[in-house]
Amino acid sequence: MADAALNRLKCSVCLNTYNIPKTLPCLHTFCKDCIEECIKKRPSAFGHDLGLSENDMSCPNCRQIHTLPAGGVDEIPTNFEIRGIIEILQGNPIQTRTASPSTAKCKECSEKAIECFCEPCGKLLCAMCALENHKKDDPQRLNVAFSKHKMSIDEAIGDVVTGCLEVDNALRRNMEVLNKLTQDAGNCASTIKTIFASFRSHLDDREKDLLLAVDKVQQGKTSMLDSQRIKLETLKTELNEAVSNASKFLNDDIVDFFNDKDAVKEMLMKKVEQVCESRLEPVCDAFIEQSCPPADVVNINSALDRFGAVYCQVSAEHCTAEGKGLVETVVDNESQFTITLRDMFGNPCREELSEVWVDIRPVTDQLKPVILHSQYQPEPDGTYNVKYTITERETIAINVTVNSTPIKGTPFTVMPSTHDFRKGIDFSKVTSDIHEAGGCAIGIHGEVIITDTQRSSVMVFNSQFELVKRFGSKGSSKGNFSSPKGLAIDSRNTLFIADSGNNRVVVSNVDGDSFKSFGTYGADRKEFVLPSDVALGQNKDQQQLIFVADTYNHRIQVLNHIGLFVAKFGSEGTGHGCFKFPQGVTTSTDGLVFVSDTGNKRIQVFSPNWKFLHIFDELIPEKLPISKPLRITASEDNYILIADQKGVIIANSRGELIKVIEDYKPIAICCTRIRELGTFLTICEAKHAYLGQPS
């Protein structure tokens, strides 16, 4: 409505609709009377203690100091655009106008005057035709229909007015950055001139080079800001014209109104979309960095070529690092990656004075050295080829800075690998104290946790497979289970168990004395039908996510760390991204999600944002011997291990076969690394469990 539009045209001082809007040089707008009152009531804005004269004033919003024109507040420019919009809205006859009778005749009988409007067919009708021929369409009286559509157009006008004000603010921010850019450029130039004055005879040529660099940066950024300003001003003009045309349209003949209302509404919506799609923030900042040493430099003649620099050509936030060494490495083997210097526009560049620093340290112990050597030298094209070798199997963080600023993506986390599943696995431990295994996990201290679906309980063994704890019994209350199956364990030794028969996920510690659950039966959010497995992952903010194989709903549900719904993906079918009774889910260290699509006899791979990537076997010619995949797990170096009725199938993340262990008929499988003890693998058959380590 027009009132809603006027509410967005209010002075920030008096909170009323602008009365004689005056725009200060900082582009903030206030009522004329409000500016005069601020000058009278804010003596702190003046005074010799602030170095201000009686002709100076402070903007009530941004506190920027402005000098009043000679004629005082009257000579501050009036914002006629805002004033014009207010006058249009305040004088707009749509405030009280109702649909008046028209000489137009009914569109069907062509005899009687129009009295009704049929929304489905868009016809203006007399009352008789509306009653006889359009009763099922529920035609409305002319005044009612007019008020309804008038209101929607009036709201659209309000939205465009808001867009106009947002563009106004964008212009103000653009001008602020441009003014700050000019000020910073002046400050940089002034600093450079002052330092060089003490030894002018030796530094004239260098000074000119640096000033030219400042001018080049200023001109480049000014050009970008000017280009944005022109686009914003053009957009603002178009928005004002749209408001004016739409307001005039509301005064047209009632027949023309109904003929053109949709076109006008669409035009207004497109203008609102233009505002949303336009970049309103300044396209660049006003920052120009310069560095010059003190004036008392020794041996200035020999140091002249390296004296001073204006840093802006290389933009640290646009510099990049790429290469396999940022993703994986192997102990005692050389890894490498490449750093590319880039300017503010993202183009590769070379700057001799740029400082590139690479720091590689363990994530858990910043003081512990694990790097055998690290070296990097600048190439002629401005790239740096970094080579490094680690000596211990510690997760490392690679930090890259350019001119003391971290580049995008820093720090890069890399988890080294040492073992190779190709060489075999030594299973030396076994237990048979199981009635029917459902799932397994390995705790942070080497304990083995197994769910027993027949006993509806959880068993905890130590690393020697000695039973140290059993908790749970059949039921649906707190502390009970019904056919528990897959489970996962986090870094705090907290268990997440797929309580299949109770259609929920249970959260407990390994002692079973802390117990909570979430979920219920159904097909809606956070509802399950016989869930079979649970896996843990992280979102982009490093917060824990819970993935649940919702087997009989043929999907995967994603919950946050407290059990709130985040997303779901998959549905029943055989196509890409569809499932048929999925019974296993796991995540890799690089965020990929692997699903054991049991009914379709395949493994599907999804991206960290749960988009379908590929199916195992599709990327390679050699097919995996998958028959009935149940549980699935990923090692810390992204080997994928599948519990299939033919045995344990080991593949890499692309689905290339590494090894098949045919000696077992696994129902569940898990793999984890314990920092002090190495990597462990547990295989559960129906009544037996085995513990081993890869070579």
C-alpha cells in the first residue's frame, strides 16, 4: 500500500516522512528542520576543542564533518527525487478511490453496464451474466476486485520504492569508498613525498615510480567504482520511472486498468529483481598499502632499487594454492603443490617484493616438528612450487600467507597415510560372545563396540576382546533397544546407534549410563522406518552432522549434532541418486558420502552437499564383485571397505578394486585409527567378530 511505501521514506532523526528532504555531501538525507535542530541541540559538534568552526556541522548518522554553505541550511541541496516520490504517494488518488461506474458494456451480452469481474476468465461482466454464466467461478463485485488488485500493485510500488532507497544507499557507500580511496591515495603520496624529501637527489626516480603505482591503483579502482556508479544511477532512474508510470496507471480508465494490470505488475516485479541481482556493495575497497623504511637508511645508494613498495598489484585474497600435496601425503615421501600470485582482478601476476610464506605444522601439537624439509622458489611466471616431506604420521596444517595475509583456503589440512591395504590384513583377535551382530565401531582407546540385534543390547570389549560392559535390553523406553544395528562413535567416545525396531537413533556413552534418543516412526522429517546404519560427518562450519540410513523409506536423512533435521536425499528407485533399502552409510575425510544401496546391489557416492556424483563401477572398466552390500566404512586415508555377502571388498574412493577378503561373511565392518596404536579394522559375522590391522 502507499502507506507502506511512505513508511520507508522516513527521516532517521524525527522518524516522520521527509519534510523538505536535504541531502548532505555524505549522501545521508534528513528533513530541513531536523538538520537545523541538530545544529542547535548538539553543541558538541562544534567548538575549538574539535578544531571546528561555527559553519561546520556533523552528520547525525555517520558523524562526518561538513561545512555549511554560505546561505546556511537553505542552500543544502534538496533531494527532489525523494520529494517527488513522496508527493506522488501522498497525492495518489488510490488512497481513497474506488472503482467508479464505467460506460463500458458487459463482455458477454454487450448490453448492460459492467458490475462484476470474473477472475478465472478475466472478463468484466454485468451482474446478470455473472450470475448465470460464471457462478461457479465466483465473480466479484467491481469494487472488491478493484481493491484487491489495486492493493497488490500498491505493495509492488512500495517494494520498488524500497529498492530505490537501497540503490541510494549503495550510491552513498560507493561515494564513501571513492572519497576514502582519494584520501588514502593522498595520504600514501604524502608519506612517500615526506620520506623522499630528505634525500631527494638519490630518490627522485624511485619516487616517481611509486607515485605512478599509486596513481595506477587509484585509477584502476576509481574506474571500477565509476562504472558501478553509472550502472546504479541508471538503475535508480529506471526505478523512479517505474514508480511514476505505475502510479499514473492507477488513474487510468477502469477497463484499461484490468487489461494492463498484469503487465504493470510484471514490470514492477522485474524492477525489484533488477535491484536484487545488482551488486550494491562497492566493487572494491579504498585500501592502498605502502611501505617505506625510515629516512636514516644506511648506504641509501645501494639500497635504492629495493627501497619502498606500493602493495596492491598482488591481492592475497585472490592468490591460490593447488596441487595433490594439499589433499594427501605419505610419510617419508615428497609431496608438492603450487602457489599462484594473482592481482585484485584474479589474473596471475608477478611481483618481486611480495613475501610468500609457507608454514607446515601438526594440527594437534604446534611445537612438534614433523617436517623433514620444505622448500619453495619463485618461478618466472610468479608461481611458487612448494615441496615438502613429513617424517611422522601426524595430521598437518599447511598455512600459506602472501604479504602477511592468509590466502583463500588457508589452513589446508592433510592427513598422511602409511599403510597399504594391498599388502594384507592380519586378524589376530576373535570373539564369539555374540548372538547376532548388527553393527560395530572402535572407540578412541581401542575398545570394540558391537550391537547384538537378537539380545537388543550393546557389548563393549577391550582391545584384547575381553567383554567389559554390556548394556540395554529389549523395549522402547530409555535404556532399551529393539534390534539395534549400525552405529558410529565420535571423538568424545559418544555412541550413535540405529535403534532399528524402535525407529529412532539412540545417543549414549560407552558405559551406557547417559542415554537419549530422537526420531519416531513415519516418513516425514526426523521420522524413520527400520533405520539400519548411522555415520558422522561435518558441515562447512565444522559442526557435527549425523547421517542415518532410513532403510524402508529408501533415503538418507541428515541431522545436526542435537538431532534437528538438516536435509534428506534419495527416494525409491533404480536411477542415479535413488535407493532400494539402503543399509549402510559412511563419510570420507574429504566430505564425500558413500551409501550401500543394498537392494540395487551397488555403492553410490555423493558430494559434501549431498549431490549425486557417481556409482562405483561406472568410472572404471573392472567391475567390483558386489553381490549384497550391507555396512560400509571409510578409512582415514579414504579406502572404502564394504561388508558384502561375498566377503570384505576394499576399493579406493573412485571404486577401483584393491582387495577382496573372501574368508569372512561379514554383516558389519568398521575401520578407524587410534593415535597411539595405529589403524584397526573390525569385521562382524553373524556370531563372530574379528580384529586386525592392515600392513
